[in-house]
Amino acid sequence: MSLLAIHTLGSPILREETQLVTAFDDDLRTLIADMFETMYAASGIGLAAPQVGRTERLTVVDVEGAKYAIVNPEIVFREGKDRAEEACLSMPELYGDVDRAKRVIVKALDGEGKPIEIHATGLLARCLQHEIDHLHGKLFIDYLSYLKRRAQLVKWEELRVEYPGNLRQLKAGAVTEPDGETM
Ligand SMILES: [Zn+2]
């Protein structure tokens, strides 16, 4: 397994549409293992393939022990509304309140290509919606009002110098953010 560099805001791949995964092979298994390792090293609860510079329609999540590798996901049901603060591994130290569905059902495949259906509420539901957005080039700051988004982007102009080439290099064993709810 190896730690992958996380692409930060400004990297074009974060705005690209992903491609459906069709091969469930060793390459995919390695990518999934590397993504879990990278997510844990960054103290995240979710990580999507574009965040590590890949175009596969794939995300990994571990929300309070609910751990999934999720391939080609689709939200087939959403219900209710819930507003809470989000943070993203690709935009360290940016925050914003985002409205999401309170409850979702996601249909997907697992890392072996077997169909899975995830019934989620609360933080898991939020994390799934955040990650599936990543698979379609969408970021949580897109949901903020013009003024709030602008304030975060101004902040980012100062923060981004820490990430040359829009890449965030993680160090093995170094656990960073203590909040643990970054996706
Ligand atoms: Zn994110």
C-alpha cells in the first residue's frame, strides 16, 4: 500500500466527471487499499478518486465504523433536509454549512463488483452525498452563498501556498486534523 497525494482546490481533476468502472481487477483493489490508507492518514471519513488524481467512479468512506468501497454509485432515494458544516480533504481549513438530504439510499458496486445498497442517515448520508458530488466534479463550496464562497476563496489564496502544484503530500503516521469529519 502507498500513500497518495491529495489534489487540492485548483487542480483541474477535481472539476472533471469520472468514468464508470468496468474492470474489477488487482489495479482497482490496489487503488481502493491506497485510498483507505490515504484517507486514514489524513484523518478523513471519506475520499473520492478525483481527490487522488484518478478518474475512476470510486469513493471510500468510513463513518463511525460503516466502512465501504463504493463503485459507480447512484443516489436512488433522498428524503428530508439537514444543514451542517462540511470540510473537505482537498480544501484544508475551509468550512461551510451545506444543506443535504437527511436520508439517502445509494446503489453501487463494491470493490469486487457485487451490488450493494446503502441506507444512510446522519453523517453517513452527508458523507455519501459529498463524495458522490466529487465523482461529478462538484465541491461543497459550490453550495455556499456568493459571499460565503468568496470569503472561503479569499482564505484559500493564503492557504494554497502550502500545496505547491495543488498537491497535498501526507506523511505516514502523522495524523493531522483532530476533528475527523473531513471528506
Ligand atoms: Zn471532499
